[in-house]
Amino acid sequence: MKQCICNDGYVYINGSCIATCYRDEDCTNGTICTSMEKGKRLCQCPPNFRGKMCEINVLCERLYRKCEEMGAVCVVRDLKAYCECPPGKQLDLRSIQCKDICDPYKCVHGKCEVVELDYKCRCDEGYVGVHCEEKVKTLSKNSVRWLIVFISVNTIVCFLLFGIFCLLFCRRK
């Protein structure tokens, strides 16, 4: 019977050359490097994983290309595969792409900061709002002057009226 000779680091099992491992860290996804026949060691893949180092999640195989095109990674939860944007990115529903949470247009007059799975705008001085889009309304120097004059005149008028009122009632007694 003819048998293939495998390169170093591989062992021939059931008609194909399979990568060998030397320690558990050589295997992925929590797999253990297990001793086999003739002193060779192989990664024993858990259910739903395959590949030389158990690096391929069978549940993600169909989604892998789609996730990659979106800029996402495939994750498995409760034995279901999903595309998930990496940290600092979120799915843009218009383009179906993972985009930076802090894209340059998020904070109009401020700096965007990633906060957990969301963002927050730190507004430049003089701006407020979720996206720093509103300019703080301040009174001009001219407006402040007129406001002071208005308050002063009203105060003087009130004192004069009070004085007149007191004079009228004080004379009657």
C-alpha cells in the first residue's frame, strides 16, 4: 500500500497530512493538543470546529465571507452564528458596513469619544447638544448694556412710585 510522506510538522492520518501541535497553545478555541500514534500530537477539535488547529468554526463557515465584506467578525451564541462589528465600530444600516462609532461627522463642533458600545460628544466651548450642534446663546455687550439700563430705570421708577405712594398716604394721617 502506497503512503504519502508528510512535511515536518504534519502527520499522515486517514489519507491526508494533518498539522501537529506541540503544546495546547498551538491549538485554538480551547482545544487540547493530544498525543496520537507514534508520538505525534494533534489538536482534538471540539464539536462545530475543524481545521488543522481547530480554527474554523463550522457554524460560521457560511457567514464568514459576508461578515468579512461588512468589516465584521463571526461570533456564535447559543449555537447560532452572527456577524458582529468589532469594538469601536457599529453597523451602519444604510451601507450594511461596520463603521467607526466616531465617524468624523458625528460631533459637529466637538470631539467624539467611544464610551463602552456607544459614543459621547465633548463639545467645544460655546456649543451644546448631543452632537454639539447648538451654539450657546449669549448676550452681546450691547444687549447687556441695554438690559442694565432697563433694570436700572425700572428700579428707579419703582422707588419713585413707592415714594409718591408713601407721601400721599402719609399726608392723609
